Amino acid sequence: MRTERIRQLVERHAPTEGTHDTPLEGVQLFRLTHPVERLPAVYSPSVCVVVQGSKRAYLGDSTHVYGPGRYLCVTMPMPVQVEAPIASSEEPLLGLLVSLETRAFAEIIVEIETASTPLPRRTSAEVVPGLAVVDWDDDFSSALSRMLRLLNDPLSLRVLGPGRLREFLFAILRGEAGPSIRRTCGPSHGLSRAMSYLR
């Protein structure tokens, strides 16, 4: 039920083809109505959540498939090949992109790293450094739903939006992708800076 509600919210607020900015820092919604053949791209540090349809990211010999229930987390600039094999006007590909290069994300990373009680070190689902496909957990789904619901109410969005975005980012950092993100985006993120320079 929650997943369907999330899909409806993205569909409502991304009514036309393309990418749609939101008032939330670093959050964009997207709608794609035609298939995209495999092509090269450079992914920035971000989280990509597909709520209808599926996408594929190819890196070396690895194929990463993500859609409802699984999201893509990129922790440093990555040269990949991407594909969206199925999309149409009747069944568009719908989702959102959340940048990990924002002030809000930098602040929450610092707060976590300097907390007296660090987050537990989970085993990561990461297949290669810098890129992972991760299952949604309850905290992720709940925070995502609460954040997107604000798009229906401009006043609530203005007052509560920054807090709901922080809640969502915190859910990501507490989840399976958290250890990988903190290794590359935390205070000692020299590798991430080097990749950004090369990009």
C-alpha cells in the first residue's frame, strides 16, 4: 500500500516527460515515456529510486537492476552505461533522484561521524566500490513517503521539508548502503574528491 502511494505521488508531481525539480534541496522527480537503449553516462553521487518500471546500470562485467523495492546508490562519480528497456505513455518509468552533494547531506554526514554513538557497521550489499543496489527497508519507505506527501501541501513543504529530507537521508545512512556512503562521503573522502576531479 505504501509503495503504491509513493508511486502515485511521483506520478502526480512529474506529470510530463523529463526531469522535474522540487523545492526540496537536491530532489528531482522524473518521467520517461519511451525506452532508452544502452548508452554511456557519468553518475554523480546520488540515490536513484524507481517507483514504476526498472532501470539497468552496467559497470564492467556487472549489471545492476533496480526498480520498486530496490534503489541505486552511487557514492562517487561513476562512468557507467545505462538502459531503460521498457517505458511507454501508458506505463511510464517513474522515479526520483536525490543528490548526495548537497549542504543538507554534508551536514548530516558530519553530525553522524561526530556523534558519540556511531551507527552500526552493517555488511554492505555493494558489488563494486562506489555503486550499490540496495533493498528498501521500512525506515526508507516510511521516510520517502512522508517526504513526498509534503509536495501536496506548499505550506507544510516550506515548514517541514528540510526536516523530512534529513529524515530520508538519515534512513539511507542507517540502511544497507550506509557504510559505503560514509567511507566515500565522510570526512576522509579523498577518493571521492579525486574521482570528482577526474570527472
